[in-house]
Amino acid sequence: MRIRRTTTTRGVMTAATMTAALALVLTGCGDDGGGDAPGQGSTAPSAPASPSAEDKGETRPDTAAGENVDPDVKLAEARGQGGLVLVINEVKRDSGGFLTVQGEITNEGDQARTTSAWAGSEVNIVNKNPNSVAGATLVDKVGKKRYYVLRDTDARCLCTTAITSLAPGKTAPVFMQFPAPPQTTTEVDFNLPTFATTSLKISG
């Protein structure tokens, strides 16, 4: 089972924590009507933002994306606000029952763009995963279920975090892990806040 973690949470997750996290996520990963994210409007206390790394004055995203992914493969594209473009390079099932989506976001506009909206609107998730892509969702229209990015028992997502800003012409690699839909599901709709919805074909 290949589970990518953000570099800010370098400790290896224990079996007990993973079991609890999966139990929590898999019981609430989907709904029959594709409704809003669970826990939206929560008033959980804020967690301090993760410190960002600096490289020649530019903020680098905290990401484990890009491993064994061919950037020249373009499975789907979604346009966002202010000239942002999301390209999906890989949508793959892992042996442990996960679905990993990897891609990159490029700022084709003429101004730097903030990324805070990509974390979604679920307060506890936003607080624990600042400037992340934790707000991404998958919708299985045939199975009538919506899937949310996996998170551990501390509400930290299995996704890219700390993308604090994207300057013009810059690209940020991103990844997200979801509970895998049934094997009979071969196509899902993908959405990241502020981007158009796009259809993804699942491999593996």
C-alpha cells in the first residue's frame, strides 16, 4: 500500500491510528445525494499555520506529488479563476483501497494567486491543512456517492499543503488521496474549489 504524506508530518502513522482514520473516513466518505462536506460550519479551534519553506524568496509547496508521474501525460484539464489551470496527470487505484489523483496547477495569469480557497469550507479541515487541496472531491454519479480527501484522526489530509501563493508562470505539483470507489466505477467527476468540474477515468 502506497500512502503519500506531506513532509510536515514526517512521522510514520501507527497501525492503530491508520485503522481509526480509515474507519472514520470510510464511514463518512460518501452520501447518497452528493451533499455538502461533513462537519461544515464546525467551530473547532484554529491550529497554527504550518511554516512555509523559502527558496530564493519564493514559497515552496509542501508536497510529495510527482513520484513516478509523467508530467507529459494529460488526462484532464480544468480552468480556474484568474488564469489558473489544473492538469491531471494520474488517477490510480492503490492496492490498499485508495485512489490517488496527481497533477499540477499553473498560474497562466499576470498576478500572483492565493490558494486558500482550495482547502474547502470545512472549518476544522481548513484550520489543520492551511493552503492545501483538501477541499477536492470526487463524485461517482452511477453509485450516487461523493468522496472526500482522506484525513487522519487529527484532521490532517493526505494531500498537498502549504501552497501559500502561486506567482505568474509558476507551477505547483499536487496530489490527493481518496477512498477508492468500487471496482465497477471507472469514471468519476473531480472538483477542486474555484476550478471547473472535470471527468476522470480511473486506472488500476
